[in-house]
Amino acid sequence: MIAERGSWVVLGSIFVALLLVAIPVPVMWRGYVPDWPLLFLFYWVLALPTRVGVLLACVVGMLTDLLDGSPVGATSVGAVLAVLVILVSYQRVRQFDGLKQSLVMGLLISLVHLVEQRLETFLGWQHVGTAFLMPAAISVLFWVPVRNCLRFVRRFYEVQ
């Protein structure tokens, strides 16, 4: 498939991830929802590092902030930092097995949430405890299924 024609698959999957964020969840369960947009974004950065990068990370972070109701740009800064880490080390991370990749993705999502929490604290929002890291722990469990599903989609549509 021509490279330009595969862009709709990447953007469509990110849109699906943003729709998963928009699904209403009871307040007591919000901490147990994986961070879908970051999982999808990290997969595409690992799979297509020359086509997916910092700009898409910034856009996905801003859209996630709009959907979550947090200050716009807080998630973007963390997502850009995490994507830069992936872009620097994507060849090594690709060689890891599923468990190691899951742990790396969990650490990167924790980095995103830590940066987001620090920026929100700087803006005057009060955070207590480390409950903001729970979505990263849950995302670790979902990395391998998300990776396998998106790999199937990428190969089916021959996105390169």
C-alpha cells in the first residue's frame, strides 16, 4: 500500500482510542481504565517511527485533555517526552518480548501521568496520593492485546 494511503488507518485507530476515552465510566472505576490513546500512539510510534512522532503525540495529548477535562497541554508535554524516548530507543524496544514491552509502556505511561500531575499541581490543582498512576498499571495488562490487534490491522491494510 502507498504510504500516504495508510495514514487513515493510523488516524482512525487513534480516533477509536479517543472514543474509548469518551465512554462514560462510574467515578469509582475511572482509575481502572487503561490509557487507550497512549497505548495506541505508542504502538504506532514503535511500528512506524518515520511517520508517527511528536506532532501526533502533541495532538493526541491535547485531545485527551479536552476529553478528560484537564488543562489543555498537560498530557501533551508528557506524551511528547514519552514519544521522544520511544523514538530514541524503538529498535531496542521492538526486540523485547511482550512482558518487557508491557513494562516499558507502563513506565512511559507513568512518566506521562507524572508530568501531567506535576503541571496540574503547578497550576493549582490539588492531588493527593499516587492514584494517578493506576491507569499505567492497568495499561500494562492491555499492551499485548492492543499491540496484537493493531499489528493485525496494520498488516491487513498493508500500512508501511
